[in-house]
Amino acid sequence: MRPAVSAWSISIRQFEGYLQLEKSLSPNSVEAYARDIGKLRQYLDITKLPATPAQVTTRVLRDFLAWLGELGLSATSQARTLSGIKAFYSYMIMEDLLTLDPTDTLEAPKTGRKLPDTLSYEEINQLLDAVDVSTNEGTRNRAMLETLYSSGLRVSELITLRLSNLYADQGFVRVLGKGNKERLVPIGRDALKHIGIYISAVRCHLDVQRGSEDIVFLNRRGAGLSRVMIFTIIKALAAQAGIRKTISPHTFRHSFATHLIEGGADLRAVQEMLGHESITTTEIYTHLDRDYLRQVITAFHPRS
């Protein structure tokens, strides 16, 4: 076992014992603290920083919080994660295991400067239930929203999604992301079901325009949809559902990442599915096995 890995394992185990025996916290609370520290450990591993708890600096923690934000975690969730890490380092200082606390001057991300841009799972369901699937456009819209939330796609990736890149049997879609970089992303059963309904009941009856033959989601004239159209559809549905947050297609991407991470999913897997590159270096994060990504979605996504 590497020294850094060993140091973290020992320190976390001792911290958990302190929380259980001296603070009398419930098993769920102890697990929540461990998850917060686990996020930091994953970040250090992904960015190849071989830091022990004593080697973590305030700068590293700032970069870590920025990384969580890039993954889609809200300011509130970042603040909660930082609270757990602060408790860990307070314990380390109290036990004379450290002399300097890297969290001492670190402030939590501000949470009151803008309206929330992440939907709860209940709000996701409200929005989906607001779609009138008795109409052709509603059938398409339900499939699009299920896809956005199921796979964390960017709006540009949704409107360019191709029929030839749907691998329903394997539960994956091939996505063309920024810089024309392709990635395979798991897609849930609900999304695949609604895509199948749309293709078989609506799309097959459209007079598809030249150049759009392989595009999944089309307008009533048989052409691809614009980004503006997706924004308009989502804003109208939010109003119908009584959701007063300022939301956009990107809100579904943030919600996808937030719900996975808060459920305990591996940060590297979420990063891979979002198609992000490293925030602190130019290096692309480690590629993960497709079966593993599929397992993460199945285990942690609410609509898998």
C-alpha cells in the first residue's frame, strides 16, 4: 500500500471511531462524513497528487471545490462537503496529528447569489409529468428530457444525437462532445423506453429532410432542432410544473451529476460520463471500463 493511501485509510478509520464513540453520531452521519473525505481522496488520486492528509494545502482544497463545481455540484453541496472535511481536519488538530489546518482560511462557496440551477429528483419528476405525451411533440419532448437527465448530455450533444449511435441493447449512446471528441455514455431504461416510443410512434411518420436522416430528435418539419428550441420547451414545461427556479437544458446535466455524486458514485466515473478534461492539468482523466460506468448508473441514478 502506498504511503499516502495508508495514511488516509488509517486517519479516516480513526476519525470514524471518534465520531461513533465520542460524538455518538449515527451510522448514517458517520458514513456521510466518510463520503465527504472520500471525494477529496478521489480528487487527489485523479489529479495524481500523492498527498497524505498532512500534505493537503489550502490551494489544493480550493482547486478541489472548483472541480466539484465543474462536475455540477451546487454551492450548497460543495459547502456541505467542505463542512465534512473541516470536521476531519479539526479532529486531526485536536489529536495533535497536525499542526496546521488547511481548511482554516477556506470559505464555503457562496450560496445566496443566484437561484438554484439544480433540480431535486422530485422536481425532475414534476417536470417530466408536465409533458403531454398524448401529442407528437410531447412524446418527443419526454424522450429528450429523459435523455438529458439519464446521460448528462450537453444541449449541443442532444440535438446532434444520431440513430446510428444508439446502442439500446448495451444501454449506451455514443456522444460527439466538445472538440469533436466521442465518448460512450450509459443511458437508462426509462430514457430508452421513451426514445423507442418516439421513434416508432412519431418519428417514423415524419417527412425527414435531407441531412437529418440520422438525427434522433426532429421538429415537425423533419429537421433537426435548435438549441433555442430546447431552451423554450424546458422553460414552458417548468412554468407548467410550477417550478420557479431558473432552469435550462444544462440544469439537467448538473442534476445528473449532482444526484450521482450525492448518491455516492465515483467521481472519476461521473467525470468520464460528462466528458470533462482535467480542471487542474491538461491531462485527460483515466478512462474507465464501460461495464463499470454502466454499474455506476444502475447503482446510483434515480431513473436507471
